Amino acid sequence: MRTPQECAQQQLDAYNARDIEAFALVYSEDVVCYDLDTGEAFCNGRADLITRYGAMFDASPNLHCELINRIVCGRWVFDEEIVTGQRTSDTIHATAVYDVYGGQIRRAWFVRDSA
């Protein structure tokens, strides 16, 4: 079973490879992703995650996420990141919070600001 740190790293590696299948397998079937600023869910379930992130991967051939800092506390992972190559912005300063259970990310929160 993957540790929380392994989950965070595997999904980051798959994100940077724009490999939607490898990316999605790190998340649970019933994953929910939230905008931390608004509290709104923007992905409900793995199928929704595949649709949303798959489209972004296809539209962003230069997509790259650089890990700036990672904190692991029990089942929680906090990643500070710089994201480049998205079509909507040049550089994004972001933080991701992952709740890992059973070797998969079951909930995630994201907050971002332009760098």
C-alpha cells in the first residue's frame, strides 16, 4: 500500500508526464476535490477527475508542476508548488492538501495565486 508521501509523489509525476491513467489511479473512486478558497467541490469521483484533468493535460503540452515544499503529517500531505504551462496563466503559485486513506487520495483541496 502506498504511503501518503508516495501518493503525492506518484500523482505529481503522472501530472508532469500528463499521464491521465497513472494520475487517476492514485485517487479513490469517490475522490472529491475542492477549491480551498471557496469550499466548492470541482471534481466528484474519479470519472469527473479524468474528464477535467484529461482535458487540461491534452490542452497543455508544456504543463509542469515544480514541488517547492512538502509537509507530511500522518495521512495528510501539504504540497507547495509552482505550476507553469497552463493555457490560462503563465505561472501559478499553488498549495495542494491531500487526505490519503488506504493508499489513495480520497479528498484534495487546492488554492492558487498568480506568482
